Amino acid sequence: MIPYNEAVDNSKLLTRNKQSPILVTDTELERGLKRVTVGIAMTCKDGIVIGADRKVTRYRGTHVKSLETKIVSSQFKDGRIVLCCYAGNYDFANRILVEINPEIIESPLGCDDWRDIIETNVCKLSDKITGKGLEFDTTILFATIDADSTPTVGHVTTTGGTELGTERYFTTGIAAPYAEFVLNDVYDANMSIYEARLMIASLIHKIGEVDNDVEGLDVYAIKSDSPKKIIELTKAERYAIDDTPLSLHFMEDLDTLKKEIKTWRDIVEPKGEKYGTKKGKSKSIPEAENKKKE
């Protein structure tokens, strides 16, 4: 995650590297140009979940390791965290995120008031860029807990138009139509934040299997009763998602995935490591897989 405010320590985020199957940190990866393949923001009964893949891009015929997350964090003046992901041009996405950053606004905001600011600022930026003959092809998804404790997600279009949702999901990116097709069948606003995290991670992982340039994913969540705290995938959940063959029947596969997570948890997570934390020494994947077989 790329924090506006260092709410999350970016150097400790973990991802998978297919070419060298070990756990690596963002600070060990080279930066480069990037386009997201899919991003998903979703509400559930006890919070919000947002996820996106990490993609390797080619620059002048060379693979550039651009695996840092495309999900960024900011916060409102009252400390509520808002998570955003983007699809499209990286530079334009950064400019949008600067323009709509709620931290620079003096008074605390609800999502309705923030939407007015987003639509005004992004519309001006869009007009400025297209007026120079450039294509403004960037969209933003965001997820947060509103001032009244309601889980809320939003979709910012290329023109600045912003749609909010309290019992729904939004998708963006090249694979958004496929994600919409699946989520239309399996989404349930009453699912738990745990199930929503696993479903989004599994869906993004499955999409990534058809693209050789996708290496890893990120999924984060915020609970309604803890709007200032970010929950990450645990190491066991990451291993299980990568290790478990899944079909299109994602909800049916969740039981299989949960059992696999329990198996991995005993292997890669030290006793006492709490749900969603980053404590404990991580094991390389070959080391963990060998122990799993024993």
C-alpha cells in the first residue's frame, strides 16, 4: 500500500514473486510503469474490502518489476481511513489522488460531502488534460466507513462523476466485466468481512492466472467498528489462495479454502500471531511447502 500519511508501513507489505518463489517486500522491488488489471471494492455486513492485482509491465522490451500495490490509503480529519485503487494511467491516477485527498480538507467529511469535492476537482482535471489532446482514461475506486458508521464504496469515472454504494460492489480495470459476471452471482451484502476478503482475493488470483504479467495481489479491509485500522491478508491466507485450485463456484469453494488456511496457519504463522497482523518471521515458500508435506 502507498500511504499518504504513513498509516501503513509500506516496507513490510508482502507479495508473491513467481520467478523467485519467496516472500519479498516492496522495498526490494524496482518501480516502473503500471496498469492495474482488475480492482474491486465491496461492502459487507461488518465493513468494507478492497483488492487489486500487482502487475509486471514491459518497458523497452525488458520486464520492469512494478509489483508495489496499486491500493493507497488516506484518512479523513476524524481519523477514518479511506482506501483507493485505480485503473488506467499511473501519473493521472496520482494527480487525481492528490486532488481528492481528504487530509487536505480542514473539516471532517461524510462521503456525500466528499463526493461533491471529488466531482468538482476531477472534472476540472479531466477537462485540463483532454483540452491538451490527451486521453484521460483513469478511474478510481474507494472504500471507507462513513461518518455514520456505514460501510461505503465509491466509483469515480473519467469525467469525475462519482457513484456511492452502501450494499454493493464496484469493479474497474481490463478484467472488470469478468469480475462483474462472477460477483453478480455470488455477492451477498450480508457476507462477513472474512468471507468477502477471501472471495475477492480468490477472484483476483484466478484472473491473474491468465496474464503472465500479473504477479501477486493485495486485499485490505476495514471493519465498521474499527474505521481507523486496516486488516491485511495473513501469510496463511496468501499461501492457501495460491495453493488451492478454485472453480467458478467461489462460495462453494470457500469451505475448501478455509480448511487450507487452517493447515497453512500452523506452518507459517507463529503461535500468538493475531488475525491480520504482520508479526513473526516469514518462511520461504519452498520451506513452508516442505514442512506442510511432513
